[in-house]
Amino acid sequence: MIEFNNSAEMKKLFPDMTHTKLGQLLLLCNCILAVQSTNLRQCAKRVSKLIDQEIKLETAYSRLKRFFQTGKPENVLKGIFNLVVRTMCQNKECYLILDRTNWEFGKCKVNLLVIGLLYKNVFVPLVWKDLEKKGNSNTKERLDLMDRLINWWPANSIKIPQLYLAGDREFIGYKWLKGLEERNIKFVMRIRANAKIVLWFNGKIRDRKVGLKILKRYLSWTGKDSLEAVLESDYIVKLCALENESTRAKAEIIYLMTNMDDINQASIFYKKRYKIEVCFKHMKRNGFNLEDQKVVGGHKSDLMFGALTVVYVMTVQQGLEYYEEHPQERKLHRDKKNRAYGYMYPVVSIFNKGNELLLAEVFFYDEFCKALTAMSRWIAKKTKPLEYDQYTLQKTTVQ
């Protein structure tokens, strides 16, 4: 029998969870950190060492599986959400990014829709849902997830900030964008280059749709930074075009729809959208091998991603604190398309440095609980993510 001894402070962090369920969550997080994998079999092999108690492998495996045996994961996910918000989102403005990550094992398909916040160019998940299907999310699924984030926020006694949201080409459509506007959310979304748009021009709606390449030429001729597009003859948004600076880019021009007042700020914000993909890469390959999970079921995938988010936030916090006191070493990467240019990039990322430090400090279950408690007391410094570029790739001429 594994006996959990959760501190009063730890129980205060997750008030809606039972004592046993909280202990199971913390043990799972401890195992994921120790073995750097979400595979429960691998995690179970380490349980005896972590709790410093002799226990059979099958008993440990059963105890870890028991954490997922509930059809109501909201209490767990809300506790994790509150932990992230209290420590990392004390600003008057909060920049959110939306995307999916998916994989398969056997006949099971995991398709996670994730919304998280941008802090110092690091993405941290806030709310997510396994869609339990292939392909894109629909408007209702996205708005429901957005409503979950808005409804959970007040529990932290922190006033909800002005929310901004960035997304890629699959997150577009009248009802979706109109829904964000109704929730007072500022957005910037990329649209497909072959889209045709109805314009609001000289105080009236143009009769026919116009291709984006024509609009790009018009913006170049006039020197304007944006035009107004009309969706479903009802909702007016701004349309702009910017050069694609990615070295892996196939398209030279990116087209964006936004309701933000400042087009330049909207462009800067969208360019940071890829940070969510960096987070997924850390979770799936560079760090904790998320795709190794073998649990089946939407709520089980949500719980596993939640446990992994706890560990991920702990590593990010460690990395952020370290680089606040130490300069971050950088290297030059030459642009393959144009050897006259290159990009400066950090040798060791915030995540990798934090993971290294956390592994060096934490092994046993009691040590993990103490580290998590310490992290929960940490409050990230207030900053403006769109102006913070210390960890952003900067283009530089190669001499």
C-alpha cells in the first residue's frame, strides 16, 4: 500500500481534489520527471525508488493506472490551470496561442486541442481537450475550450486580463471569429493564400470577392498596412500581409485577419505563434516522450497531458530563474537559402536547462513535493511578451 502524506499547502493548491487523487497525481508527475517518459510501465519501474519503499511492479502499475479511472477530470485540470495562472500570468494583458497536436498508437487516435499563454517567448499550456477524432476542431469545440478558460480564471482571485489569441490557418471562420469578438478577445489568425475576401471599401461592401494576391499589390501601391474585410456581410475585420521570415517557409507572404488596433503588434504576435510548436516538440520528443503514453480515452489523455504540464511548468520555471542570473550562450546558424544571412539561437533552451536543473535537484517523492510547493510560491515577473526578444531568433548578417 502506498501512503500519501500531502502537506496542507499542497492540498490548498488543489482544493477540489481528494487526498488520494492528489497523491496519485504527484506520484505520476514524479515518475514522468524521473524516467522522462509518459509510459506507465516505465514509470511503474521507478516507483519503489521514488517512495523509498519496496513495492511490486504490478502494484505500482495498478496504482498509477488508478489515477486515470475517472470520467470527470475537471477537478484535476482546474487545479493545474490555477497553478499556472497564479505563477505565470499576473499581467494586465495575456497573450494566448491555440493549436493542435496529434498522434496515433494502434487504432487509438489522440488529437489534443490546446490553448496556452506566452511568457518571455515560452509557451505554457492552460486548457486542452482530446477531440477523440481525426482532423480539425469545429467552432463549438474551440469556443467551449475558450469559455472554460474564461470561467475558471476568477477562482484565482486574479482579475482576468485583456486576452489576445493567435492561431494558424485551420482556425478561421465567421462564427469562430465573431464568437471571440463577443467574448472581448483580440485575435490574429492566418488565412489561406487562396482565399477570396469581400471588402469594405469607401463606406460600402464590394460586390465581388477579391483574391489575396490582388489585395497584396493594392497594399504595396497605397502604402497602407491593412484593409477591412467583411465576413458574412456582417462582421468587419482587418486584413494585412507580411513577409514570411521563416527559413523553412514555402510561402513568401503570410495573410492575417485581426481585430487588434495595432497591425504591427498583431504581426509581431503572430510571428511568436510557433512557440506552441516548440512546446509540443519538448513534450513529445526533446523531453518527456508524450507519444509513449498508452492510456486510451479522451479524459485519460487530458489527465496525462495535465500531469505532464505540471512537470513542464516546473522545468520552465527553473530555466527562467537560471537565465535571469546567467547570460544565455548563443550560436550562429547560417541560412541555407542565403548564406549571407544567419540566425543567432540559444545553445541550451529554457526548457532543456530547466529540465537539467530539476533532475539534478529532485529524485524522491518528498523532494518532488517540496519542489512543486516552492514553484507554486514563485511569481513570474511582469513583462510584455511582444517586446521581449531575448530568446527570439534574431536575423544577423554573416561577415
